[in-house]
Amino acid sequence: MPEGDTIRRLAEKINRRFAGQTCTRCVTRDPRLVRADFEGRVLVGADAVGKHLLVRFDDGRTLHAHLRMTGSFVVGPAATEPEWRRRVELWLEDGRLTGLDVPVLGVVATRHEHAVVGHLGPDLCAAQAPDPDEIVARLTDRPDEPLAGALLDQRNVAGFGNLYAVELPFIVGVAPHQPVGAVEGLGELVGLGIAVIRVNAARGPQNTTGRRMQLDDHFVYGRRRRPCPICATTLDGWDERSSPWRRVSVWCPACQELTATRAVSMARARRLLALHPATREPSFPAATDS
């Protein structure tokens, strides 16, 4: 599923290509978009709130989309996929905007966008960085929730997806299934997460190591049953059916031992992220641990 940083980059790509342009033709192939014709309307701009995409027009309407696991948008060239997959196609002055296989799609009044995004927690990739204390308060409102599940709950914080729910606990040495109320230093984990996802949103791609050998470089995400990159212990994990939060999960049973309480290790995080530009972000914690 595309995460908050990916949707933010998509919104900015739409803005760079189409903001201020008139829609000259509109084709919809989705029953949720019956009578939704944007022909003759100006695309004012696109925005992202968490994992939600909002494309606004000058008549006070917003095209709302959530890509989930299957959706995508083609920005610029004409899509070549079969017509039945092209749920919405907008011809603009400088190309086309095409929504492919978009599972959540609709039109709302711009002034009523809160109806589709008002339930979300603080937006990680908003113009202003969110307040870590507010996010911590939301996360710990249900202290028995597993850490990864709490990070994925968009009511707590909008934008983290499964990649971050796997990588952030590893970086700070906490099990993803550690109860969130039993994590000491949760604010530092949140601050680190804000820094990493905002850098990835600004620069792309979703790199959580800072290394440049691969475009999408991660420590343990997608590496279950392979050696831990720190201690060489075989990485453990769950598939979607086994995971309490219904997402694939990976962790190191040695580096991320499940204990009664577990402290975030910022010393470990600073070592692992020494090459990542997130360490220069204001939200990246400066505190040291013993």
C-alpha cells in the first residue's frame, strides 16, 4: 500500500504538471463517479492527507482517492492499460491524469473534505511537521496495542504504512509486537519516524538506511528468514494471517527481544542512520541513552 510519503510525492507531481490547467475532457468508468464531469473546470491543485489524495477543482469539488493495495495514477502520458482499469481519465492542457484500479474513489465538496479525512491523526507529511507529543498521546491511548499496529492506525498518525511499521521498530531495537504502553522513549521513536518519512517525501524514494547502493534500501523489510544485518540472527516474522494487525511483519528476535518493558535505543538508531539525511531534520531526537 502506498504510504504517506508516496502520496505526498504524487500530489506534488500532479501540481507540477497540471496545477492551473483546464480539463478539456473527462471520462469516468466507475459507478461512484456518475455525473462527475470535470470538463471545463480548472485543476486548482492536489494535496495529500495521510494516504488520501485530494485533487481540487475551481468549482468547489474535490476528487478523492485512496489507492490501498491496487490503485495508481499515471501523470502526464496516456495510460495504455485496458479501459476497464482506467477508472477516471482527465485530459488537461499538458497531458492526462489517469486513475488505474483505484479502489476508493469519489467526489466531495472541497469545503466538506473533513468528511473523508477528518478522522485521521496528525499528518506526517503536511507542510508543517506534526507535534510528536500529540502523536504519542494518541498512540498510548490504547496501551495494550502492539507498537506496529498502533503506528499503522491512521487515527493515531496519518501516513505510516507497513514499511515504516517494520523498519522503525528495528532501527530503535524494539519488537513490533511490544505493547505500545510498554515502550520507553516512544517520543524519540516518533520523532525519528517523522524525520525519516518527511525526508523520503521530499527526496524519494523510501530509503530507511541512508545507503545509496539501492534506490529502495531497507534493513529488514521483506527479508524474513534472512540474517539480521546487525547480529546475523535469522529474522523472524508473521504473514498477514498470523499478524495481530493483519500485515506482514519482520523482526530480529535478538535485537528486538520482547520484554516486559523496552527502551528505545537512540544510540542504535544514530549508528544505523549515520548516513541518512533524516538525522539533520529538526524532529530527529538529539537525546542520548545510557
